[in-house]
Amino acid sequence: MSKSLISTTPAIIALQMCSGLNPDDNIATLKQVLAELPSRRPLLVCLPEAFLVFSKHAGDTLLVSQRIEQYKQQISELCRKHNIWLNAGTMPEPYDQHKYYAASHLFNNQGDIVASYNKIHLFDVEVDDQTGSYRESDFTQAGDEIVVVDSPFGKIGLTVCYDLRFAGLFNALARKGTEIILVPSAFTVPTGKAHWQPLLAARAIETQCYVIAAAQYGTHENGRQTYGHSLMLSPWGETLSEKPAELGFISCTVDLNQLNKIRRDMPVQSHQRFREHLL
């Protein structure tokens, strides 16, 4: 496990996964990891995008969305059992009979969902990899709400993967007082190599927030390849912990005194001249 550069509580863990086609297998993997967690509390565990199911066809994910309540209940029970907060990457929440939301749920240590964010920016792009064409909007309904929630770790702002390319969303989160931004992701290998770390660092620096990015990694059962490189960055843009490859978790701790000092010394939000043009 990588070591944090700071040493104050509370602690955050990001889990790097290679999720497969079967939700029950992915839950079993999660259970195994949670059984090996350090004892430190409070603890926030962050999962990657599509942690529950990484389907070959989006229609299969739509079928999983129809029984999503049973999986949410399992996550709730795990949070109570291990006394943890958990950001459940994304789970498919039904929108209608044809589409689902890519929903990022934040569970508290009582097993309650205290915040839910539906991915706003959908990945409809051409990529030079084995998949080639991605059309997330065919089965995914875009969200339209910015989500910030209080927690023992600080004010948490929720985003998902492709949202990372849209600074307006992150600036909107910062203006709402966000201190920690979660970015569960499943980046492709070509876009990850080119842009993953620079984008995460930029979002951390410009918002003066901790940025926690749990990622999918490896070659999945559906044939897709994901970039991995889970990262945790400070409000100054420093890399606190990272896992370029392999599976497992990384950790860091949160120092809101450091964050507040950075914001006092360089009050970029109060200097913002284009506030009215942003989300």
C-alpha cells in the first residue's frame, strides 16, 4: 500500500478493481477487500466506476438495473458491518425501461445513502483502442444535478469519469464549498495515458480540493481494457498516493487545516471573474 504524505485523520481508501460481467462476483471481491481493511476510523472507501458490473453490452447493464435494490442492500450491510463510509463508484439506477442512470451513491457507516449523483457528461467518443466507438448515451440517461454533501471527512463533491474533462462542473463544486472531490473512473488506455494524471492534477489545483480517483484497471471479461492508475491528490496538486497498475487499494489522510491554509494564501474563488458564466 502506498503511504500518504500527510498524517492526520480521517482516512480515505481508493480501490482499484478489474470488474467483470457478474455482479455477484464483483461484490464477492469487494467483501474480500473490506475484510482486509486497516482498523482506522472514520474511513471512507471509494470504488471505481462500474464496480458492480462491467458488461459486454449496455443492455446487460440495463437488466442489472432492474434488480439494483438487492445490491444496494448488500452495500448497506457491508457499511454497517465494517463501520465505513463508502462511495459506490457507479451503479445502474433505472430511469425507464430503456435507460439507466450511472449513479454514484455515497453510503454512511449506518448503511444509509446520504447522497446520490447521476453522471452528467456521457462518453460518446471515438477512441483508438479495441472498442473504438463508445456511445454511453445509447443506454445511459444523463443527470443534471450538482451534488455536495457534508461528511466526517469534509464536504464531498461527486463526479464520475468523463466529467473530469469539464472544469465548469468542478468549479461549481468548489463554489459550493467542496473540499474533497471523488472521481470514480474507467478510463480507456489511450485517453488515460494522454490525459488522466494531468486532468486530475489540474482539477485539484484549480479547485483547491483533495481529489480521489478510484479506477478500473486491466483487461476485463468483456474485452475492454482500462488504464488504472488510481490517484489521490492534495489541494496543492501533490500526488499523495497512487497505484499505476495491479489491483488493490491505496490510502491517504485528509488535513483540512492544510486545505484552508492553501485557500487563505491563494483565495482563487474570491478572485474568480467569470463566475456568472460557469455552472
